[in-house]
Amino acid sequence: MTLLSWTRRSLMAAAGAALVAGGLSGAAYAQTPPGVLIVGQIAEPKSLDPAAVTAVNDFRILVNVYEGLTRYKSGTLEVEPSLATSWDISDDGTEYTFTLRDGVSFHDGTPFDAEAVKFNFDRMLDESHPYHDTGPFPLSFFFGAVESTDVVDAMTVKFTLNAPYAPFLSNLAYPTGLMVSPAAVAANGKEFGRNPVGTGPFKFAEWRSNEAVVVERNDGYWGEAAGTEAVVFRPITDANTRVAEMLAGGIDLMVEVPPTSLGQFGGDEFAVAEQAGPHVWFLILNAKEGPFADKRIRQAANYAINKEAIVNDVLEGTATVAAGPTPPAFAWAYNEALDPYPYDPEKAKALIAEAGMEGADLTFYVTEGGSGMLDPVPMGTAIQADLQAVGLNVKIETYEWNTFLGEVNPGLEGKADMAEMAWMTNDPDTLPYLALRSGAWPDKGGFNSGYYANPKVDELLEAARTATDQAERAELYREMQTIVQEDAPWVFVANWKQNAVTNDRVENFGLEPSFLLHLQGVVKN
Amino acid sequence: MVSYILKRLLSAIPVLLGITIIVFLIMSLIPGDPATAILGSYATPENVEKLNRDLGLDKPMVQRYFIWLGNMLTGDFGRSFSLNRPVIDEVLERFNATLILAGTAFTLCSLLGILAGVVSAARQYGFADKAITFVVLIGISVPSFFLGMMMILLFAVNLRWLPVSGMFAIYGGGDLPDLIRHLTMPALALAAVATGVIARLSRSAMLEVLRQDFIRTARAKGVPERRVIMGHALRAAMVSIIPILGIQAGFVLSGAVYIEIVFQWPGVGRMLVDAILKRDLLLVQGGVVIVAACYVLFNIAVDVAQSLLDPRIKT
């Protein structure tokens, strides 16, 4: 017996084993069952407690399991009734009285009433509340204006604010304002985030760590029942793998498709959905010192950067050119009359020459990635080249996202002239109030890292925040946008269009401008 | 023997203590803190400070280290900020998945690598040797994550023979055949490089032994060639092959990080990468300590195995 024949035999055995293994797998693998929608998510959720999370990724699950007192009307960022059927606002704008929807109960059978609402807000805001330790609640400042929550009667609840605060209603529609079952919090304590109970069209079924979160149709739902029996959220952190799963049929719906992969979903078996949202991508300019202290140079930067090229070539059409600080998705508050700064390098050169800043050196903070930052490194490089072309020497410093925030949020003074930034918000108040007021300079606890200051803008923002009439607020925001565009504290670059791909078995799917993922009406064949 | 094992175990204690200090220092000194990571755009100094206080990160570093170490000695690894569950639950669950993946890959690469090395050596410069050397060279040269992506494109997207990613089917899975289907591609991709290394080193170890006198004597006495190779030569060569296996086990374990990301295998490597990006201090620290402890124990086991095989090694 020679060694070779022995090896041959074992090779035959190995080949046989491989055939058996191949047979096990069968042909058309990855056929997902009808009535069950499988969603490819970008990460594992942190928690399913709406008060404890901050990521859009987690919100996508939450809004299907929970509901808030208000919600965004489909296709808009305007507020409409949800668990509250109506509300009254006192004349001074500090008392909000809500009438609650009758006959709603949480998935665990706990009735939804004024006591439950009070429990939710006290848990978040009152440090002496017995379940405050189920936090931390990082976004509780959304309701920082709430002084007290009072039960008027079983179906009426009253919020008293410490000052008029117009974004209150839209903050209630934000996931931080979703209502959890008090009984379930009491039963699960810190583990509530893994055993969520809400009132929504889907109820929580199972969370298998790093594999899937499964929610099932809530047959006792007060509204129209969900179109699928169950939805499975799968965390697939690697974008290439997510695309491969979608192509192989392992998932039915995929969010945040990388721009360069969109071409792979051109066929009939896929549908691509796009929706502009309340997102703005901009460059913070250091208006306190250096070249950008001169308004002409800030405007020159806005003229010099070819935003069309960035959104079409770098971002492959997944964004539109931004005109000002407020994204057009806030249709009611957006100033339609505003046109983006045109791409005009000659004008930029003239402005730079006028200010005598030819050949100025600039330090530019770029991040490697991060929430809403799209494709920051290629975008930063394109911007550098455009500024170079008009005679500004830009030096890029690149940081990992958390480090980047640690550098940028405390202010750019003494470190940099410009920095990339992006925000996604739920109200036209949030971003300008936190990042454009002189009262929001970093040393005062805000995000105005470029030290922009204009008393008129401050005044408009304060007035818009306290006015409770929407038309009046809209007028103030429009005026603010005109002034800010002219002052150019930022380079306004892009408004992102969120995208998603579905396969041909999914019907009735659409994206919302709020970036939330409502799956109630979706049908899977 | 027992005293040798005990001695080795005792010597592991300062190693592990050193690891706790290093991982704690690295996580404390890199820029960016958990509160900033959690709050993202909303990380105002005020919010960061409040959240850090809630997370217990406002205490001095030295004090935090000893609290962590003390708790760990009582079995309390703390709670993960980013996953909102006890660190130990998460790490053990994940480690289980990594062990299945890395264990399968390690078994594959040991068996295939040694077999290929033995065949190569027995047929030096023959057709089998040349074919194996060629395949092995490819195995060593292709990065495992690239091999993994190519396998996904071919076997999952185009042929649809195997699932793209994950450990079990999302619906109706969970049994052994399901696990094997999910395990096939990642385990092969992970085993590829190590198989090549083991094959090459086994081949040279075998060639060296085959040149020695006792092999000539065995052949001269008419011992069948198969027994000469598998019995006499391989046994002697194993003394130099086993330490290689020990080193390769470390490579397989660390290579699992890439493979787990490509195939979305719910293992400890992918967990650590996510945790580092989210600055989840306790999860990173706990995870690293547990993985390091396993690695140290495995190395002790390899040394013990070697001393059993080779009486020349003093115990």
C-alpha cells in the first residue's frame, strides 16, 4: 500500500463529504417566508427603550413598537395627533393640555391613560423618580422646558413649561417622546430596554443578540392592523455584506445603501426609494479669527466650492445642494426664495483679492465617518481642491469621529479655520438655536463652534421659539435663513436624501422625511 | 507534571494583570469618551459631564481601575454602555460563537496543513508536492477578508448555494445543518492562510526528520513506507509542528476579527471592533481580558502537550 493510493482514497472521501454538504444546502437558498419582512439594519440596537437611545438606527425599530402623543403627518414634518387626539395651548404658551385617545392599551394590557403619560415624563426628568435609575436618558433635554406633568383626569394630561417653547409638539413626535408601559418598566427595571412594551402596530417578540430583533403584528392595535405578520430587523454592520445579502435575497429591505452600490439594484427585481430629510451637511467656518473672520472670505468659500460636483459625483446623486442653514424638508419653515450660492470661482477670487487674502493658509478638520457625515473624506478632498483653485492653501487634518467631535465641539479657536459637520433634526428650531446663536458659543454650552454672532439672528430665533403660531414662526425662520445665508458663517453644502432598496416581494413601502421607518402599511408577498 | 502545570498557571497571573493595566490605559487615554459617542451631535460639555457622571466616569483614573479590577475579581464585569446589558453575558455569548468559528477553522487548518505537509515531504519534488506548494502559496498570499468577499459573491450571490452571512437562518433555522451551512464559508476563509503556513512548515519539519538515521534504519529493516511516514517520521516531526499550531491558533483567533465582520458572524472580534468605535470601555476591557486569558491558557496547554510528546523538555 503506497502513500499515494491512501491519499487518493481519502480525497474521494473528502469529495463525497463535500457533495453531501452541498446537497444539504439545496439550490435557491435564502428564500424568506411570505408575510415576514426582513430588514437589513446598519447596527445592533443599543436598547429598545425610547428614552435611552439616540441613534436613527434604533429609532427605526422603536417607531413600529411605540407611539407618542403626537406624530409626523405622513410625508411631512408637520405634527398631527397620535395617542393624544387634541390639545390646547394656553395663551402665554406655557401650558399644554392633551386629551388622550380612549381605549388604547399597551401590549402587556396596561391601559394607556394620563397616569402612564405622567410616569413616562417623570421617569425621564425627575431625578427622585423610583425608575429614574433605568436611564441614563441622554436626550431628556428635549423636554428640558417641562416643569411638571399633571394628571387632570384619567384621559387628560397637562404639561407646564418654564417658558414658551414652540418645538414642544414636534419633540413629542420624536422617538424620545414615545410612550412606554409603566407596568413593564416596573417589572423589568434596567432590563426594560430588552423587553420593550408599547402601544404600536407591532409588539416585541424576541431579541437574539447580534442576530435579530423580531416584532410581531399587534392584533389588538387601536388603528389599522399591520400588513405583515412580523418584521425581523437584522444588524449587518458591513455595508458590502448588507449589499450582498440584499442581492442574494437574504433580506427584503435595506436602508442606507452606499451611493456606489446603488447601480447594482437597477434591475426589475428591486425598487429604490429616496426621500429628502431634515439633514444639512456644512462646513463650520471660524468667524472669530483668521481669514474667515472676514465675511468676504466666507462668501468666497461658498462661491468657490463646486457643490453640484460634490452631490453628483462624490455622492452619486444621493444628496441635493443646500441653499441655507434650514433643510427644505421643513417645508413649512423653508425659505423658497433662497438660491444656493452658485459655483463661481472667478467671483471667489475677486472677493479674496478684495480682502487681500490671496494665498492664505487654512486648517481644515475632516472626519473619517460619523452619523450623517455621508462620505466625509472624499468630500473634504474635493473641497480642498476647490479652495486651492481660488488660491487658498488648505491643510487637511483627519480624525476618527469621536475624536473629531471632541476637537470640534469645544470650538475651533486656536486650532482650525474650518470643519465638516452634519445635523439631522426634528424641528427647524434645533440646529440654528444650538449652532448659530451667539448664546450658543461653546463656552456657553452650545455648538456654535465657529463663533458666529448676529444680534438680529439671535432675536429672530428667540422669537420663533416662543411664538406658538406656526405661520408666525415660519416667517421668522425664513427671515433668519436670508440673513444667515448672506453672513455665510458656514459653507452650505448638501441635504442628504435617505435611500432604501426593497425587493419585488415588498409592496407599499415608502420613506418618511423624518428619517423614521414606518412599516405598518408594508405588505410582503 | 502537576507542579509544572501549576507553575505555568501561576506565571500567567502577572501576564493577565499586565493586560488589565494595558487595556485600561489604552481605553482611558485614547481621545473621545463614551458620553461623546452616545450623544453624537448633541454632546454639549454640559450633557457630556452629566452623562459621564451617570456612567460613573467622573472618578479619577486610578480609582476607576481598582474599582474595575476589584469588581472583576468578584466576577462582576460591569454593564456595557452601548448594549445596555451585563458585559459578561455579552462576552460569553459572543465568545461561544468565536470558538465555534475559530475552533472549526483551527481543526481544518491543522488537519489539512499537516496532511498537505506530510504528502509534500513524502513526494518531495513530485507532482503532488508541486501542486500542494502552488495551492499553499495562493492560500498564504490572499488576504482572508478578500477571499471571504469573493466566496460570498460566488457561492451566495451568484450560485445561491450558501447563505451570505450570520450564524443561523433568521427564520426556521437553529439546527446543526443550518449552522454548518453558515459556518462553511467563514471557516474555510479563516483557515486558508493558516493552512498554508502549517503546510509549509510541516513539510520542512518532515523533510528534516526524513533525512535522519533512524528513518534510514527503519526503511532498511523493511518497515512499510506508510508506517515510516505516519508512525516514525510524523511523530518526531510533531515536536516542531505543535508549537507552530500554538502560534497559528493565535493568528486564527485574531484573523477571526476580519472574517466575523465580512460574514457578520456574531463573535467576540466583531463585538470588540464595535465596542471600540463606541468607546464602550467596560465591554472592551472585559472582552480583551477574557480573550487574553483564553489565549494564555491555550498556550499553556500547548506547552504541556509538547512536554508530553518530547521527553527532552524539562518539566
